[in-house]
Amino acid sequence: MEVGMIQVTADEDFEKLWQMVSDNSWKLEYQHEEINVWSKHSNSTDLKIVKVKTTFPDVDMWLLFDLLMDGEYRPVWDTCMVASYTIGYINPNNDVGYYAMSCPPPIQNRDFVLQRSWLATPKKISILNHSVTHKDLPPKKYFIRGVSHITGYVIEPLPGKSKGLTLAYVSATDPRGAIPTWAVNKGTQYFAPKMMKTLHKACRGYLEWKQLHSPGFKPWLYPEQMDHPKLLVEQESAVNGNDEIPLNDKGTNGDSKEMVPF
């Protein structure tokens, strides 16, 4: 998995995510009830990454998977979202999409072009994304194009329980631009645990919502339902392989040297 490149995600990419989840060499930043937040510096850069773990004892793991994959439901729970849509799919487990989010003043809004990959088994569900470039989605005015090096969810059933799950979230995301230290701290200390609480609350309303909104439509489970254009990896890689992730509105890679959760 390489930032900027559209390509089928390999088993090694999911294994990297699982290793990050299980690694204990993280600094604990926040702990309250069932939510734990850690941070650490990347081995290859001086950017900071974040990891969150929690449990939802009353939620089935397949329901959370549906919720995270269902773009139609996202506006219901994601209050930061400005826009989100799928561009096309590579194969039944990889697609490419656009996501734009609002940021609190004075921070400028961010947007991302992301390849999303998923792997679902009865024992573990993993969702992974990284930033790519696409000729039809150049940088937009009034947005700074962020970069997700790796962002992922790992969902597992609670051992010995008929219901309930553990959720791990890892994000190595460069927001780019001049984000002040207080905003980075807020992202680590406040946004991550708040997101977990928001997801848990959203789970409680999803089943009822889905019953009224195309209940059988789940292309992440039934690939024959995929109705977006198929992306040819060879062609997309030829176009994108020579492109760098676009610079921000100041024409630089920005002066923020830490990563905030996406």
C-alpha cells in the first residue's frame, strides 16, 4: 500500500494494521470507562499517529461493519462531513472515494481522496484506507488536501459472548497546513473518544434507519450490487504513479508535524 497509488490492497497491508493494533509500545493519552487512546511517533517520520480501543457490549460486529461502510447513513452521525461519495471500485473489496470535512475556526476545511479496502471474516472485520490521487479530483478551492498514510478499523466479537464487539481504530493522517498545537492536542484528547461515543450511539439507530432505506442494498457484502464505474488499476496507476499528493493552499507541505485522527 503506497500513498498516491491506486492498487489492490495486499494481505501484508492488513497485517500491518493488525500489528499496529496489537503493539504495546504506545503512550497512553486518555482513559475513561471503556475508551483508551494512545499515541506514538512513526518510525519513518516525525509525525504522530493515534490508536483507540473500546468495546460495544450491545452491538453486533456485522452491524458496525454495515454502519461504517454505508455512505447513505454517514450524514446521520458524522456531523463533520461536508461531502462524501464513491468514484468507482477496483474489485469487490476495494473502492475509491472523496471525503470532505469541516474544521473548527480558524482551521481551514480538509478533504481527502481515499482508497478504501475491507476484509470481513466471522472472527475479524478490517477496514483500511490510504490517500490516492485521481485525475478527476484535483485539489479544491477552500480545502486543504489531507493525506491518510494509513487509517483503519479492526472489529472483533467479544470472546464467549453472543453479542458485543471490540473496536480498534488507528489513524496516521497528515492534515497538512498550519495546524496549531492546541488543535492537535484536541484531536488526540477529545476527537478520538468522542468519535467512539458517536459511533456507539449511531449503532443504536442504524437498524431502524436501514429498514427504511434500501435494507437489502449492501454492496460491501454483495458485490453484484456495486453500481459505480470499475477502475482499471493499470490505467489508474499509470496516471497516478507520476503524480505526487498535491500541496496545500500555501504551496508547501505545511508546518504541522503531528498527525490527528481522521
